[in-house]
Amino acid sequence: MLIGSGMEANAQKLKFLVPDEAIVQYAGSIGYFSVGAGYEIFGNKRGNLSFHYGYVPENKGGELNIATVKLSYKPWVVKLKEWGTLYPFNPGFFASYTFHKDLSLFFPSGQYPNDYYYWSEAIRPHLSFNTELEVKPPKALANAGIKGLGFYIETNTNDFYLINYLQNMKTLTIDDIFQLGLGLRVKF
């Protein structure tokens, strides 16, 4: 009995590792298609921390594997009767790392003068904004433990795009530097 109760206590301590949501996303700078797991953070559960794996196939611009960590906040909430909630404007930040033989964490030393390139080829920091509509699941999904379905649209830009825009405002438009993604959160 002591062994079992000790294991239960350890399992309770590790419960925070179990994600609050599963995520799938199409496009949006983290892969042609990506999957992830997320956590609601902050006491009011308006923050999200999520981890994603994205893939770009060869025929969509070259095979890429991308790992991403996202953080976003939902400052405004609009209740839509009893069936759903709208989060109209959610700012966020995320960083992605692209695994590819031609992309490195740092530019090779000796190839360029010191500080010639100040960014990493493989890591991209992004600013993002999304809008999410969370709806109550159908009864069959609710009985299976699904608490909500969140449909979102997200736009983002990264450091490289933003700097290029600021240096080339006569030729680039703001539309040129933002990427769009569509996603679904399944909340447990």
C-alpha cells in the first residue's frame, strides 16, 4: 500500500506536465503543417505556452523541419451566450528553429567580418497576433473529455522581415512582411 500511494503522490506532482490542449496549424511561419501541445498559463488562464513541430515538404519550397515555442496572451474576452467565447486580439511572441544542413545557429567565424551578420540563419524570433473563437464541443466530444474547440487565425512577422521592411519601405508593403496561419486547439 505504501508503494502505491508513493507512486500516486509522484504522479500528482508531475500532473503539470500533461498538456491542456493539442494544436494543429496550417502555415504561419512554423511549417506547411504543424502539430503541438499547449498549456494555459497565468491564474486567469488567458495565457498560452505551446510547443510545435512543423514540416514543409520538398514540393512546397524545400524540405524543412521546424521546432517552435509560442507564448501569447488573451487580454480581451467576449462571451457569446453559452456556446462560446471570442478572444478578439491576442498578442504573442514565438521563436522557431529550422533544422536544415544549410542553416546554422551562427555564421561561420572567419568567413565574414565580426558582427557583419547579427542574426542566426536557423533561429527566427516572431511577433504575432491572433483571433480565436472557442466553442463548446458537441456532446460526444465533451463525453470524451474535450472541454473546448478553439479555431484561430494568426498573423506574424519576424526580425528579418521587419528590418527589411524598415530599410525598403518604398518597395515593400506591410502585407509583404506578414505571414498567415490557421489553427485548431482541442482543449482537454
